[in-house]
Amino acid sequence: MLSELLAPYYPAVEDRAPLPALYLPGAFAAVGLGYYLHHRGATSRTARRDAGVRALVVGCLLARLTLQRPRYAVGAGASPTADYTSVGHTITQLVAFLDFTTAPGGPPRFVGRRRLGGAGDREGAAEGGRGDAREGGGEGGRRGAGDRAAPAASLVWALRLLASPRGVGWDWEVKGVPAHAHAGLSRRRFAARRAAEALLRLALNALAVCCIGLCDAAAGAPLPAPLLDAARTWCGIAWSFHLIGATHAAAAAASVLLGASEPWEWPPVFGPLGEAWCVRRAWSTTYHQLLRRTFQEPGIRLARGLGLRKGTLGSRYVQLYVAFLLSLAVHWWQAFAVARRGGDELAFFATQPLVITVEDGARWAWGRAVPPGRRGPRLRRLERAAGYAWTVAAFTLTARPLMRAWVRLGVVGNAGPEERLALRCGRAAAEALRRRGGRSEAR
């Protein structure tokens, strides 16, 4: 319904103009300049008023760019994947900018490499501090009134903040950042490992796309349709994982090799698959946390505004539902911008907090019925197996419409020439198997 209301205000998908070359660079430059000015003037007498003015100006600019994005398509020859994934940047940058420039306590601090302790909870960091021992300086540290930061220090601070979606090395590092076994490697060894990881993920990505092509072309075959749908869904999930992983690994290799960052600043983008024994942990521990603060902080502030204390059930679920609502809004806008529709994104992201709520209720009831002290090793293994089965079933059912839509829109199978080739190979293999089966029946 919302797509139908907005569509008349935008050109048809095939009539979109090419995306201006300065669209995304201009958005990042505006946010970077806002961060720079925020850091420079954080201790001035008019800091609060100036922060409000900057938030209004930069916010209006990013909102305008966001609303204009459906008028444009990534240039000729670019993949539908690039068109789809480039839509949400201005929204996430807008939310992050408003967060960091209006946060109580002044600008966040870059505190360097963590030596002891795990990643801190965002809400706990905001209210009580992290307490981790750190190596490195304190860029962006608290300054006395009227003590303006040097221009070079503010510029470095702003660029670091723009490039730190998970807050690695900052006093607000998000919860769920995986352990980093390769943090102490030399630059060359680290870059080589990440380049190899990127190539491996691209190969696995192509294999997943090939299987999707095979499932598409096998429709109507003797295989059960639900089985083909489930296979297509999980191949689409694998495609998403490996595309994000390959992009992150390639960026890490290039950044470290060029000296723009250090190995410790690039922990793995995903947590262990073995930790995904429930849907909540699949999202909070295994999946990437690149947008965790962006989507979580508005829920934290809303919970505080409603008077809900930290750690209460109400605060927990306000954060959960607000985070998925924001994620839904971003993905829906991406789908509308490139296809003038977004119902499949709604079906997936709106169901995730509901699934987690049901899951939490079942776990609470099980805990009441069988207290942890009464569970032996065998029962714990059965619990874990049941958790994995539940997680697989939940994502198989809820992600199916989204993956179908992504394949139909060309988002999956068009990230590069290797994906297009893999998709054709999968469909050709299915056709060959079908012809061979037809000949066998004729005999």
C-alpha cells in the first residue's frame, strides 16, 4: 500500500536517471564535516546550540538525498546488487550522525587497542563505562571548557568515526564483536590472509548462486517444491553471508596493506556459526554487528524516555522491536528505490522480533519447568540440538519470501561476472539433467 502511495511521485524504474557521481561521496563528506565541527566545538560555550544546528542542517541534507534516491539508478553496466545495497547508506549515516552528535557526555573517545576483557555492552558503556584496559592514545578525549582540539586531531577523529561501524578501539565498542586471533600479525601476513579469505568467500558465493540457478531451473521437476524452496532460501542466506564477508575481508586487506589502519582494527565480521543455537543469538552473536549501534541506540533512548529502567523486560523489548523496525525501514526503502515494491522485506523483518519473542517465552517456560541445576549433559545436548533445529526452521520459513524477491529482482546472482556465470551454469545444469531424465523415460 505504501509503495502504491509513493510510486506516483517518482519515475518508473526503467526511466530513472543515472546516479550523480558525487551523490554518495557528497553524503559522506557532509557527515564527515559535521563530525569534524562537532569535535572541534565540543567544549565551546555554545556547544549544545551548535550541535543542534549541525544536526538540523546535516539531517535535512541526508533526508533530502534519501528521498531523492529512488529517482536514480547506479550507472549503466553496474549490477542490481550495487543498486540495491547503495540505497540505505544515507539513512544509516543520518541515524548514526544524530546519535553521535547528540549523545550525552560529549564526543566519543578513540581509546586504542583493547588488551583485556571482552567487547562491552553499548547500553552499559553509555551508563557505566567499559573499564577495559587499553593501549594507545585517547583521541577525542574529554577536554576542558574552551580547549578546542587541533584541526588535524579533529579530522583524524572524524575519519576514524566514519570508518568504525562497530566502534573497535572506541569507548562505545558494540557487544558481539568476535575474538580476533590475527590481531598481532604483521601487515603483510594479515593482508594476505584477508585476501585469501575474500577469494574463498567469492568462490563459495558463486557456488551458492549456482545452486540457486539449479533450484530455479529445476522447478516442476519430480523434487518436492518445499525442498527446492528451502534449498534456494539457504543458498540465498549463504550468498548474503559470503558477499558481506568477502567485502569486509577485501577492505581489511587493502586498508591494512596501505597503512590506513592496523590489523587489530579488523576483527572477523561474523561470529561463530555454532553460537546460532537460537534466533536471538543468530542475530546478536553470529551475524555481523556493523549496524548494531545504529539500530539499537534509538531503542535505548526511547526506553529511557519512557522511563523504562535498564535491564527490565520492557526496555529489552522496546530495543528489540525498534531495532528491527529501523532495519525494516532501510530494507524496504532499498526495495522501493530499485523496484517500487517492498512487501517481501516487510514479511521478513517484521516477523523476526515476533519469532524472538515467542522463542524467549518458550525458553522462559522451559527454564521454569526444568531448572538448570536439574539438566544433565545429555539433556543439554538435546536442548542445543533442538535450538539449532528451531533456528533452521524459523529462518527457512521467514526468509523464503525475501530470498525469492532478491532472486527475482536480480539482487542475488548479479554482484559480478562470476555470479552471473554461476547462475547460468546452475540453470544449464538443471536443463541438462532434465533432458537426460526425459531421454531415460522415453526409453
